[in-house]
Amino acid sequence: MTTLLWGVLPYVTFVLLVAGLVWRLRHDRFGWTTRSSRVRESRLLNIASPAFHYGILFVLVGHLVGLFVPESWTDALGVGEHAYHLFSLYGGTAAGVVAVGGIVVLIHRRRAQAPVPRATTAGDKLVYAVLLAAIVSGMVAELAHASGDGHDHRQSIGPWSRSLFTLSPDTDLMAGVPVVHQIHAVIGMVLIALVPYTRLAHMFSAPVRYLFRPYVVYRSRDPERLGPRPGRRDREKTDA
């Protein structure tokens, strides 16, 4: 089971992610969208959507730093172990609370604000459930560490994550990881595998072309130079 979870499942997740993105790009390009429901209701969306996106962005950055930045690098930058864990605890918990709050409001909006529920698919419900499970389990794991469970993910989960890129995963590092951390890691891999097959695929649609498009020049109309706007001509009446 250890080999299956920590030596096989990560690569299955990666294959599902890449294959799904390639398939959608080639065969479902017009479905690669968030399927926005703003026209159906915008008040709650304007509150919940930014909260969720900013919260999940900080959560993602925290995970990238925690998993793929070795402890020796942060020590070289003058960030000690105590300072790192304090920032992880308070910053990660705050970002998680904001993200969960945004998701809760989004779920309420999709259940109670007609006609939004008619635009909600089974995939949307699955995404909300997995997102909530991933964020909440991560917060529980972080709080468990703060309460003194004695586990340091930078000595186990982090090195294991980096070993995946060498195609020789060190599964033994995950053997002694507390169950709540293992559950969080498995849910995270499930979430990554779901990305191409749900609205989450839009995270790969960065508007890069917008940065390099030509400028659009707007000029105000000068009545003195251009004269008055021509009036609409009435249709000429003709005898039947």
C-alpha cells in the first residue's frame, strides 16, 4: 500500500493531468472555460470569487514553498525554523479560512440563488467537495503540528515530493507521516487529477497574449474639427 500510494499514485495523477489537458485542448477547446454564471447573479459572486481565488493562491504558494524549497535554502536566506513554522501556521491558516469562506458562499449561491443552480453541473459539485476536503484537511494537519504532534513535513513530505522528479520516489519517507497528513496528500493528488476534466482547467488559461497585444487608441470626438454628427435620413416616401 505504501508503494501504491506514494510511488505509483503520484505518477498516475501526473498522467491524468497531462493527458486530460491535451485532450481538452485538442477536442474540447470551446469547453475550456469557467462557464461563468455572473449574468445569473453577481452580488454574492463579487464577494466570494475574489476571496476564494486570493485564498487559494496563497495556499498554493505556501505548498510550493513547503514542498519544493529545501530547508537549507530558507536557512541561507535567514529564515529560521521557528519563523518558518509561525508563518506557515498563521499565514496558511488565514489563507485557508479565506478560501473556505469563499467556497461556502459560492456553494450557498449555487444552491439558493435562482437561477444559478440550473447552471451547476455534477462536476461543479464534485470540485467543491474535493476543494473543501483538501483545504480543511490541510488546516487540520497544520493545527495538529502546532499542537505538538512532533512531525516536521520538511523532513518527510518535502523530500518525498522532490524525489518524485528523479523518478525514484523515496516512499519510506511517507511511512511515518501522521494519517491526517497522508489523507491531505491523497486528496491533493485527487484534486490535481480532476483539474483537466472540470472547470478548474481554466487555471492554465493565463492571458499571456494580452501583455503583448497592440495598444488600442481611443480618441474623443472633436465637434469643431469633425462637425456635427450627421442626422438620420428618413426613408423617402414613394407612391404605391
